Amino acid sequence: MRTPGCLALVAAALLVLAADPALSTAPAGEGGPISRRGTYAGGRYVIDVPAGWNGGLVIFAHGYRGTEYSPLAAHLAANGYAWAGSSFRSDGYRPDWFLVDTLEVRDLFIREVRRPRWTIIHGQAMGGHVVIASLELHPGVYQGALIECGAIDGVGIADFYLAYKAAAEYFAGVPLLDAMDRPDLAARISEQWLPVLGQPDSYTAQGRRFDSVIKYLFGGDLPLRLQGLRQHYVTNLLVPVRMTEPLGRAGSTLHIRYRIDPALGVDEDELNRKIRRFAPAAGARSREADPVYAEPTGRITVPVLAIHETGDARVPFSLQQAYRRRTLAAGTSHLLVQRAVRWGGHCGFEGGVREQAFDDLVAWIERGVQPAGDDVLAADVSKLGLRWTSILHPDDPARRR
């Protein structure tokens, strides 16, 4: 027989459930909203479901040292979409771990809410590596992807940093690559390297040669390239590519053909013979050993929309070009739409650009309306992004046309 005390406890528990949305068990689309915060094997998680949920789910994969909170959260809530995100289990650059953390937060959503009618994975910066590995290695889990300022070419981000540092060492004659983990690296750059090469807008002759080489590493003479480079000219040398960690072990410059403008008095063939090269550690780039650090295949099976700043010197636009080539080789280029945004920075998109990209991706998934994009492999890259850049940078040459 139930006692008055037991009934009181039950009543109190029901009041707590009704008052705390984090404990609500209301089915999605049937009263909500649902908002939950907690921890799981992949770190902290967020689950947000609006009232009248339309069944669409977005899983957010953040960038290096980012957080679980989606920059699309307000737009998603206002338009009836649910979203979930993970802090990931650790800091650092471990897309192999974070891919699993992202899959598990989706599984958590399905257990605690219900199965969505479709799931989009949204990746930012390092999260772009997580996204592309997820699509290639786990086809069928996600029905579309949005990538912004992302490492869309996976391990190519490690190749880029090694190539940048090798060119910096070659033209300055200052040993940098053997000191990548040394505490005196910053002092060596300041006291020995900078005086030899100078900086953007005040290059020495050797600095102009270095700039020409990295121009091609970034993807060509892209709009606002120098504006972005100024922000990361030195810090790119300080980005750790540790040979004791998976990304560093997988990095390679063996396949890179360095280019330089012919008027600068440097023989390109000699440059490529003499510059320091890096080979991946045995098995580190193996599809069998750890496919997340192998070269991507371009074999995507769902729509992917990518947006990227032309002047991004941290995650260069050239990664977009490299992945486009992979999809062309794989016969999947019709599933990849890429948009350039004319800006000198990394992940600094105006919110409307991101929201428009998301809305266009949903229309593509739901109605088969393929959105427009840019030809990132165009011979003339100077006109990239004019359609997608709502406010032109004060230094953008397009303002003077």
C-alpha cells in the first residue's frame, strides 16, 4: 500500500521533470523543446531540439581547441532543426578519435530523442577533416555535409605545414625543421629568420622568393592572400607538427612540386632537388593501419557544400583545390559544391554566408536542387567568391573595378 510519504516523493519527482528541460522526455515534435547538457565517453555534449522539430538533425564537429557549441545554433532553432555537438574527448589534433566521438553523440541523440529523418554533419577547420573522413569511411550515416574553413583534404594539412616550414628554412638558410619542438624556436625565428626574409610588405629579395613559393602552396594569387598571410606568417612556423603524434607521423612532402615565379632568379628544378623533404613514418599514411591519416579518396556518396576564405593562411584554400581533384578522379565531383569567400582570415565568416550555405544544402538534400558554387580550379582565381561575399574587404581589388 502506498503511503502519503511515497506519494509526496513521486509528486516532487514529477515536478522536477516538468520544470527541468534537461530531464524532459517529451518526444521530439510533440511538445519539446528539449535541451540537454552532459558528459559521455567523447567529452561534453549538447543536444538541442526545438518545439515542433521538423526531423532534421545537424551534428557539429568543431575546430582545433574549439567547443561543442554550433555557430548555426540560432538559425537551426529558428527553422525547426535539432542539433548536437561534442567537445571531443581531448584537445589536440586527433580526427581519428573525434570521428568516433561524433558518431557516438549521434547515437546518443537517437537513444535519448529519436531517429532523425536525415542527419547533416557540419565541420569547422579541423572538423572538416573529421567530416571528410566520416563520409568516406562511414557512408550512409550522414545524408549531407557542410564544411567551413575546413581541412577538407585531410592529412594534406600536415603536408602543407611541413612544406611551408621547409620553404622557410630553404630561403633563409636558418635551420628550423630540426627545432620544431625546441623552446628556442621562437627566438630563432625572430633573431635569425625574420632579418633574412623580412615580412609581407617589407620583404627582402629572399623574402620575395619565399612569398612566391608559398603563394602556390596556398593555391595561387588568391584575393586577399597577403592580408591573411600577415596574420599567420610567423605563427605557421610555430604550429606543432610533432613526429611523435599521428598527424606528424603521416605528414609528407615527397609528392609536392614547389613552384616559383620565373622572374625571381631561382631555378625551379634546383629548388625541388635541394629543398628538405619529409617522408611519412612507416605505415603512418596507410589505409589499412589508420585510414583517417591516409590520403582521402574523394569517394563521397552524399552532397557536400564547402565554404572557404580565399585568404585563409591557417587552413589554406589549396586544400579545397586538392579535394576537388580527388573527386574528379573518383567520379564524384557532382556531389561537391565549393564556395569561396573573399576575406583574409580563418573561420571569420559573416553569419549570413554560413546560413545561406546550410539552407542551400538542405534544399539539395530534400529537393534535389544543386546549389551554385565556384570553380576552385579556374586558371584565373582573381574573381573567385564575388557572388558569395556580401561585404568586400577594404583592400579587395574588386572594390576598385
